[in-house]
Amino acid sequence: MHNNAFSLSKTDRKLGILIDPDKHTEDDLTDFSKKIQELDPDFILIGGSLIYKSKISASAKLLQTLTDKPLVLFPGHFTQLTDYVDAVLLLSLISGRNADLLIGQHVLAAPKLKSMNAQIISTGYMLIDGGRPTSVSYMSNSQPIPADKTDIAICTAQAGELIGMKMIYMDAGSGALQPISPQMVADVANAIDIPLIVGGGIRKVEALDAYWNAGANLIVIGNALEEHDSALLRELSRKKSN
Ligand code: 1GP
């Protein structure tokens, strides 16, 4: 049994790779996970906006045999809950005002979550405008926080912390044109006492140091690594071997 704990602290500088099972066949997922394993990320996240439970379960089960990294579910819907993960980010879309994503999905998910062995991590999820509509902004029927409204981002993150959430995830959305500015990350990180996750549209290896230096504790990269022959994959491998 795969049993790796997910942990994240305010001083961590960690890297997570997001895998969307919809973008992979089984063979391709095996190849891709080998490449990812070589990068030695701290976590592998699995999730997406449209995946069916059977696909996410099969992919998570396969990934558990292919990697010893903690596997973290980043669910797009409560039906994606699967036993083949080490942790679940219980996301509340605190940048939006869609009650279903603030409490409705949680109610539907609760019985399953209570029966799981995985760590359940209450996470304040904040969408930040990344320059174009993304799957998550469309599917969540919510408006992202404008990219230059740092004051709103700070108050939203602080509210999540005060409600009792264990971490904040700032996301420009998968495939965002503009990743979140390191300045906004720094301002939010300085305003909260819980760990901060940052992702969305990251395509350059330099962004990692910029975000870690700004106070991000976990950086999540998905799209850019899943594109075939990814330049970022090569850059990351080089960074790691230096
Ligand atoms: C999306 O933060 C993640 O929710 C990752 O985004 O796929 O653009 O890297 P990318």
C-alpha cells in the first residue's frame, strides 16, 4: 500500500506536478510518470475538470505503482474521489461566490471523505485572472480575482485562514496566458500564516525561484510538462542536475 504523507509548511520550497488523466492513455501515463519521477518532485497531483471517476481511479492506481511520491487528489468534482491517493485537497473556491463550490460539493463528498484513509486537507482555492478564461473559471461559473487586485487577494486568503483552512492555493488556471505575478504571491504569502500553493500557466524554470523567493511553499506545474517534447521538462532536469 502506498502510504506517503503529504506535508507542507510555511518554510517549504516544494514542487508538485499535476497530471490530468484525460490527457494520457495508460501507456503514455507510464512513460510520462517515468520522466516525472526523474525530476524528483515532492508531490504528484492528479485531477482535472472533466475526468470520470473510473478514469481517475484507474490512473491513480497505476500511478501508485509507478511512483513513490505522495499522490494528491486535486478534484474537479466530488465524484472524482478515489481511494488510490495519499491526500485530498478539499477545495473551497473562496474567490468565487458559487455556493456549490463553497459547501455543496463538500456535503456530497463528506461520507466518502470520512471513510477514506487519505489525509483530507482543507484548502482555500483562489482563482486569479490569468488573461483568458480557463476550464476552471468556466466550469466553476465564477469570476477570478483580477490580476492587479492584490488587496482583494490578501483579504480572501486571510478570510480562508480565519475560517480554518489549512492552506491557500492561488491558481491562474491550467494553461493560463499569464501566471500570477510574484509580487501578488509575496503580498499574499506575507499576509497569512498558513502555507501557500501557486500554479497556473507556469512555463519557465526561472519562475520557480521567483515564486519560492516570494514565499510560495508549493509550486504546481501541469500543462507545460504534459505537452510533448516539453522544453520545460528539459530545463527542469538541467536545474536538478546542477
Ligand atoms: C492548474 O495550477 C494548475 O490548476 C497547473 O496549471 O496546467 O497551467 O501548469 P498548468
